[in-house]
Amino acid sequence: MTAQKICILGGSGFVGSHLAARLVEQGRQVTIATRRREQAKHLLPLPSVEVVETNIHDPQALKTLFAGHDAVINLVGILHGNRKTFEQVHAELPRKVVSACHAAGVTRLLHMSALGADVNSPSLYQRTKADGEAVVRAAEKTHQLHTTIFRPSVIFGPGDSFLNLFAQLLRLAPVVPLASGNTRFQPVYVGDVVRAFAQSVDDPATYGQTYSLCGPQVYSLADLVRLTAQTLGLKRAVIPLGQPASYLFAALMELKPGRKLMTRDNYYAALKDNVCPEGFPALFGNPTPLEAVIGYLKDANPRCNYRRFRQLARR
Ligand SMILES: NC(=O)c1ccc[n+]([C@@H]2O[C@H](COP(=O)([O-])OP(=O)(O)OC[C@H]3O[C@@H](n4cnc5c(N)ncnc54)[C@H](OP(=O)(O)O)[C@@H]3O)[C@@H](O)[C@H]2O)c1
């Protein structure tokens, strides 16, 4: 059965915006739930997208939101928080999503987790992501939901907040001391991630499956930052810090008000490499090399997505 009407939680964010565009290209109707309509205004030019301002943590509101949809995609996640907020967003919300799908008669759920999600991790982010996965997996039996879970390594592409953040820092500083600089990542392109989601929605072969999503190549964090500098034509010294200095750096950054560069929880998550030896799942095609698309960093204008959506909307 083709899922014609799809509701995305977290659809206003980086991955969600790319996914909404892809689903619209496929001719589907997409509902984006957001806490503040303003956050999703760049999606309004997309045809067949409806933005709904609602409180997704309220079970009744969630049930009302899901009514009439064929599938739900949960992309909501946070990188910084405390125990309460991580649990609320990564574990309690999936529980509410599963119940609301059941109550609203939705039978298909795609869930975004993260590579490294592990109940034994020292990182709250990774532990609560693992709790969320367990909730979704159990729903396959208890709520007769067809579920698919995705676990990407770090995601790059226009509008990302990973390489774009380093690009901003590199423009400011001639020397970049880098916490967790020796940790290895296998970055995956956002276009490949959303292709995997969009392809899975209607594919019964993906029911009950968990997919790790990684790009074709492994890099240390320091190499990724150097590649970013090279792409921007900047000569910069990137100096990976040892573990004690990385911890101290993260603890100091945590004190900074506003947008966080790093927290101790990020440091704990980066104690292990974030790679998948099995590579990108063949079912979803070939992954895009970072070097093939990294030029987007030169166009570090957050409105670059907006232009694409306007083209899609033919406005
Ligand atoms: N980006 C990566 O490199 C990466 C890597 C691995 C896994 N992931 C996972 O992929 C998902 C999407 O990542 P992203 O980079 O697209 O994130 P993002 O740009 O930060 O977007 C997150 C979305 O979640 C919603 N959200 C955040 N906190 C919320 C809260 N407390 N209550 C309700 N909604 C909330 C926001 O919606 P509103 O503000 O509109 O309400 C926003 O649209 C996340 O689950 C993340 O953990 C990302």
C-alpha cells in the first residue's frame, strides 16, 4: 500500500526539511508538526505540505494530529539537555507516538535514532536514544505497528549544523584546538538518509528492521575539520586535544549560555568511534562521498533550502 499522507515530527529541522521536500517530490501529502510555526516557515512554499503548530508531548494532541495519516515519521531529537529532557524527548515521546499511532489507526512508523545508541553508553544522548529504539521495537508486537529504525552517523548536507558549525569557527580562528579530534566518524549525506526513509515508507521488506546509515568513508574529527578549512580556502592549524583536555574543554563550553558548541555528554558520546563497518545498506543504493558535495559549505546561507523549496513550488 502506498502511504499517501505522512506526518513528520521534527520535520522543521535539518533532516526533516530535506525529507519533506523528498516526500513532496514523490507526490505525497506531508504534515509537519512544530512547536512554533515560525520554525517551519521555510517549508510553506512546498506544495502539499501543511504545517501544524501543536504540543506533540500531549497524548490527545498527538492522536488528533495523526488521525487520517497513513504513516508517521519521528525525527525529534536533541543533542544537548539534562536527564529529564533527554528522557522526555528520546524515550517518553516515542512511547506517546506509539500509543497515538495505535489510537489513531496509523500502522506505519519510521523512527530516527542515532549510531552509537546504547543502553550502556556513558552518554545520556546515546542511552536515551537506545531506550527510544526499544520502545519502537516492542511496538511491532504490542501495537501491531510496522516499524523501521534508522541509526545514522553524523549527517552532512546543506543546512547541517555539524560541518557548518566548524566552518563558522574556522572563519573566526587561525588555530582550532579540537576536543575529541581523534574520534572517527563515517558521515552520511542527508540526501542518502532521506532516500532511505522515503523508500522504506512503502516497502514491507523494511518492516521490523533497524538500519545503520554511514557514508563511504571514515574520517577522524580533525580530518573533517581540516577538509572543511581546505574547502573554504582557509589555512588553519587544527590541533586535536587529548582526553583530559577534551573533557575540560567540553565542561567549559557547557557553561556558555545560548547555543552550545559542546557538552560533557557529547564528550562521553565521542569516547567511541561512530562508524559502521557494514557500510550503507545496499537496499538504499550507493552513499554519496563527502568530497562530491562539500562545496555547499561555501554557500553557508541558511536560506539555501528555502530557494530550493520555492523552485519546487514553482514560485
Ligand atoms: N544531524 C545529525 O548529524 C544526526 C545524526 C544522527 C542522528 N540524528 C537524529 O536525527 C534527528 C533529526 O536531526 P536534525 O539534525 O534534523 O535535528 P534538528 O535540525 O535539530 O531538528 C530537530 C527537530 O526536532 C524538534 N524538536 C527539538 N526538540 C524538541 C522538543 N523538546 N519537543 C518537540 N520537538 C522538538 C524540532 O521541531 P520544532 O522546533 O519545529 O518544534 C526540530 O524540527 C534527531 O533525532 C537526531 O538525534 C541527527
